[in-house]
Amino acid sequence: MSTPDSEPSLYAAREPIFPRRVKGTFRTLKWWIMGITLGIYYLTPWLRWDRGPSLPDQAVLVDLANRRFFFFMIEIWPHEFYFVAGLLIMAGLGLFLFTSAAGRVWCGYACPQTVWTDLFILVERWIEGDRNARVRLYKQKWDAEKIRKRAIKWTVWFLIGLATGGAWIFYFTDAPTLLRDLVTGQAHPVAYITMLILTATTFFFGGFAREQICIYACPWPRIQAAMVDEDTLTIAYRDWRGEPRGKQNVAGNGDCIDCMACVNVCPMGIDIRDGQQMACITCGLCIDACNDVMDKIGKPRDLIGYLALTDETRERAGQPPKSVWSHVFRPRTVLYTVLWAGVGVGLIVALFLRSPIDLNVTPVRNPTFVTLSDGSIRNAYDIRLRNMHGTDAQFAVSVTSDAAVTLALEGKDGLTVTVPANETMSQRIYLTAAPGTRAAEDDRTDVRIWVEELGTTNRVDHDTIFNGKEEGNG
């Protein structure tokens, strides 16, 4: 407490939130989403996918050692990072789309912070009881019962955090092998450090920080204001129907009996009847709680529900609200959908049209060219051949140009080279122009280097420059 001569404190200690259990449509939806998302996260590293003897058989693997990403039948190489960039763009557009249509549905249903917090609250409720029991335990002095329940709860939380950190690192190496190495103490220290960090953050974020992460750490509550408009569906309290609050047998009172059910189930600890708030994650649990009360007192449901500002204006005027689809499908959301689908289609087309071989050409500039004993001009180039097949492949190298140049491979008798499966190999090549020819005399001559996979129609090329000895060069 501040004194007249002291500055008021700007810090307010966190008041713990103990959400009450609720049943209903939105709670059931959240259970399903939590189960599916956690199942995908924990189980995916253990799925197998046969790619042949030279490649890993883990279905989803971020292979940092070999700089590749495997996703079932898809293999992404470092030079194809645009696929990852495209997926990130799709994720951003998808977030814009869902937010403009239905507010913070990502935050309320699928955000990792929400999912793990739901799981931690489920454990807490299972061990300590529902809201009233947890409130009593929180206020209770530290005795044997409180120590026992807290120790059990924190132990389960720790095991969940450990499984979370373990599942994460399993995405970066073969999961069964890493698990054996972790248990036997043979894993790399980075694996143990990463698990420790993720275990600690999961334990703290899901067990103690909870709503504070959403309110203070996450930037999205502040950004979302730019994504919503008067037609966005958000959770709202129909105060024109619910006010004034009070007992139902009093004339003039609204439908709200001020039972606080909507507040008691809110994981953010807010009162939705105070209007839209930055802390609201639109999880819908207050809708379930209020509908349950309305059913018991014989009043119409959806005193609290998904509502757009345009619907509020219509309902206050006694008109029916717009259909849900008219809110979902409007110019803004259609634009986001078109952009999202366009990026997705582009990625799919690029995926199917990409070549299984790749060529990169780097001219050797020191020196720019060499004059041979017979007067010929020779340029050197370093080429990198990438074989994205699961088997060794033989490639033929050739050159085309308007001027006459000949090609030779360093250390090779012919013009073919074999690249091992799923490998990148460097090869130096030489282009030579005979004395007196245009390529030898001109400063710069355009040439095109070709690489063709023998026995297939796969062919790639790269344009570069042949440097001659025009007067002033040599």
C-alpha cells in the first residue's frame, strides 16, 4: 500500500485463475483439437516411410547434418528453401483469413500455448479437483495434503514437459536411435540441453504463466485489431437482452442472473460482459457455460455467442442477424482465400515440375582466361551437380554457343560424370576457343552449359560468359 509521500506501484501481482469445468459444444471441440494436435506432435517422429537404402526412413525429418527436410514422399533440399518460405506465407495468410472471419480462433483452439495450458489444467483438475477445491487448496496452508497434491501435479507437469522437449528433438534425427542414446547417456549434449530448455519452458508457460503469455508476451492480441472489422465474428454478450442483471422473478430484469458462470470457466479470467477485451482468446467456453444456465432457467440460448458488430446493430433494432456464411464469405476473406490458394497451387505445381537434377556454374576469375601455347583461349568453370535421386546417376555435360568452343572435364577422358545418390559433386570444366575464332577474339561470348541425365529426359542448363582476348584484355 502506498503512502501519501510514495509513488503508487505500477505492478500488480498475478491473481491465479482456476477455470471451472464446463461441458458443451465448444469444450468438446477444444478436446478434439487438443487430442489431434498433441497426437500429431508426439507421434509423428515415430512414423516410418521407406525411401530406399540410402535415405532415412523417418516420415518427417529435419536432417540438419545433410541439410535436407523430409516429409513423407517429399524431399526438400537447401536450394529449394522457397518451399518452406511458401508454407510460411500460407500460414500467415491462413492466420489473417481465420482472424478476419472469426477473430482469435487460432488463439482459442490451436495455439500451442492454449493446447498445452488446457492439458496442464486437465491434470490440475484431475489431481486437485474442480474450481472450488483448487481455490481452497491454494488458500490452504502448506500441510501434508497440499504438499502431496502439488508434488504429484508438478511431477506430471514435468513429465509432460519432458515428453514435449523429447518429441521436438526427435524431429531432427532418427527417433528410435536418439531415444536409445538419450537413455544410455550417449546422446550429444545439445540434445540434452534442448530437452532441458523445452521442458522448463513448457513446465513454466503451461503451469504458471498461462494467460500472461497471451496477454504480455504474445504480439498477436495487438496485431489482430488490424485483421478484424465490423463483420468479423467474435464472442460477445447480448447486453440488450441480459441487462439489467438479477433474479428472474423480479420484473424488468434481463436474462442474465449474474451467476458468474461465464467468468468462472474463462481460462483468461475475464468477464465477457464487460465487452471485447485484448485478453479474450474467443475459446467459446463462456458460451457453453451460459447456455447451460439458460437451459436450466428456461431462457433462450446464446445470451453469449459469436456475434459481429453489424449483427449487434441489427438485433438492437429488432432485426434478425445475418447468416454466418455472409460473415465468413465477404470480399476481404475471399481475397485472403484466393491468395492462400494461389500460393498453395504454386507450391504444388513447383513441386511436381522440379527437376531431380540441379546445376550451378561458377566461372573461375583468377585468371579470367588462359592463353595456351597454340594461341587458344581457355576459360575454367567450377560446376556443382546435384543428384536428387535415391540411386547413382550418370550425367553428360555439353555446351552450346553461337561461337565455336570446345568442352573438356578435368580428370575425365570423356564428357560424362557419375554423381552418387542424394549427393552434390563439384567438377571443374574447361571451355576452349581456337585462335582467330570469334569467341577467342571477342571480349564476351554467351555460352550455355547443359547437363543431361543419361537414360532419361532430365536436362538442365546454365547460361554464363566466355571471356576472350579483345584488345586491352591480354
